Amino acid sequence: MTVRLVIFGRQGAGKGTQCVNIVNTYGVAHISTGDMLRSAVAAGTDMGLRAKEVMDAGGLVGDDIINGIVADRITEPDAAGPGFVLDGYPRTLPQAEALLAALGEDGLDAVINLDVPLDEVTARMKGRGREDDTDEAIERRLALYEQETRPVLDFFEERGLLVTVDGLGTEEEVSSRLIAAINEHL
Ligand code: AMP
């Protein structure tokens, strides 16, 4: 069985942690565009150098670059066979449209919205101490989320793919809620 998922949620909502549980449950590939970009930065590739400035400022890397990276990645054997969970993508409407176009008829099984209130994610992000987690960058990313990413939730909701999961609670509580919600959509 191929399972194609997107996990959605504000930065700091616990997407990364819950992706590990999804990977362990379904054997899918975890595709995090943030991780891929950070690897490109660390490797000092041309794309990495260009992306670094945007990432440090809390902005969004260009749609064409990101869409190209993801379109390539989802055709690799570990993602094409078992499926994948996309983490941090799509973040804009053009990205959402590009993803559905790339998937064609197969489409997505579900888009999970891991829902954690704004004050809670802000506190979590300020506590995690990542290099690009300056106060300005955190605020810019949360503002960008509301402006550019919120419409993507509506886009998937209109297509009957959106499943909202309460992201408050222990990792185990959230995980069992999440897996139950995904199973209902497979
Ligand atoms: P993340 O680890 O998902 O928080 O991503 C870290 C940074 O990488 C973001 O703040 C963006 O600058 C960039 N990034 C990650 N995914 C995307 C995406 N889908 N579109 C544009 N920029 C992205």
C-alpha cells in the first residue's frame, strides 16, 4: 500500500516528532523541505547558499526551487513505493497546486493539520534555541504562515483532504490521535 500524506501545522507544532511516528507506523519516507534545505546549506551547494539568506531572515525560499526539489524527491524509490509524509511543504498555494499536478491521478491520501494554538507554538519555538530562531525570524515565520499558508489549508479542505488533529497533549496522546485519523482516511 502506498500512503501519501502531508503534515501541516505552525512551526513549533511538533510536526517533526509526529513524522517519526508516522514513518514507524506506515514505513513511508519522511520528506522535510526544511531538512533538505539545511543539508544543502551545510553542503555549501549553490542552492544552499541562496537559500541560507532567505532562511536566516525567516522568509520563504522560492516556489520554483522548492517544487523542483520535492518533485524529484517523491519519485525516488523509498518515496514512490511505500509513499511519503511531506513535512513543511506545501507552504503556498502555488506549491499545493504543483504538488497535486506532480502526483496526478494518485493524489494524496490525507493532509493533516496538527493544530496547536499560537501562544503555545511561540513559547515552544523560543525554547528550542535553533540558530535561525531569533525573535524576529519567529515572528516573521508565524506571520507568513497566516498570510501564505492558511489559504493552503482552505485549498485542501475544499478538496476533502484536510484532517484536523488536536496537537496538545503528550507525544503518545497526539500520536495515537493522529494515526487513528489517518487510518480513517486510507
Ligand atoms: P522548517 O524546518 O520547515 O521550519 O523550514 C526552515 C526554513 O526553510 C523555513 O523558514 C523556510 O525559509 C525554508 N523552507 C522550508 N520549507 C519551505 C517551503 N515549502 N517553501 C519555502 N521555504 C521553505
